[in-house]
Amino acid sequence: MSVREIRVFGDPVLRERAEPVDPSAPATAALVQDLLDTVRVPGRAGVAGCQIGVARAAFSYNVDGEVGYVLNPRIDEVRGEPVLVDEGCLSVPELGFPTPRHPYCRVVGVDLAGDEVVLEGEGLMAQMLQHEMGHLDGKLYLQALDKEMRSVAMAEVRKAAWY
């Protein structure tokens, strides 16, 4: 398969709510391989299906040397009051803003064999899980910012060369 181009802010696919996938379908296996190839590019923690133009419920991750994927995920648990963490997004290149995230998150989904996958953690893993689940809901992290910070962020987006 291949490293796929990342869709950026303004692309309508980023606003679509992801549809469930059939883990046994050949197209799903191809999507997973593309997600894994794409997330292995240095500096990437996660890539959702919509970010490569496919509004399907799947994402890959590359956190602390652990690379994997999950299909049809759902947030099973978050813990702790949200704290502001510096966050960026491949679909909003070169920008980053303090984003409220719970310090712990657990996501449950399945793999290509239909077996349960549980991803959980704190720090970057918790942040990535919440970020990618936002993508699957058709939302960018900018929507999680408070009103004042969102105004600043949107002004920066409008000035960006890629916009």
C-alpha cells in the first residue's frame, strides 16, 4: 500500500462522521495498511481515516514506539479533569494550540480479525486517543478550544500559506 496525502482544514471529508467498517472486508485491510504506512512518517502520533480521505471508523497510532490501529472504536472511559496540553494536527499544519484533554483515556474497538482491541493510557496516548476520536466524529481539535483561543486559532488558519 502507501503513504497517503493528509487532507487539510477546509476539506469536507474532515467534517464527516465516520461510518463503521466491516473488519473482514478486503477494503478494510487496504485502509488499515494505508493508515499504518501513513502514521509511520516521523513526527506523527495518529492518523484517522478521514485524514486520508476515507470517512470510515478507523485510525492508526504511533506513540512511544508502539504502532497499531483500531477499527470501530468508541471511548470507553476518560478520567480526570481536562487539562490544557499543547496540541497540533496534521490537518491543520504548522499550528498548535493549548487544548483541553482528559489525562487518561481508554478506547475499545476491534482488529481485522474482529477481536477486541483496548487502547489506553495517559499523556500522549490519552491525548492521541481523544484527538483521533474527535476526527471520527467529524471534528477537528480546533472545535475543542475555548471561544477566545478558537478565535486566535482561526485567525492563524486564515493567515496560513496552505489555507
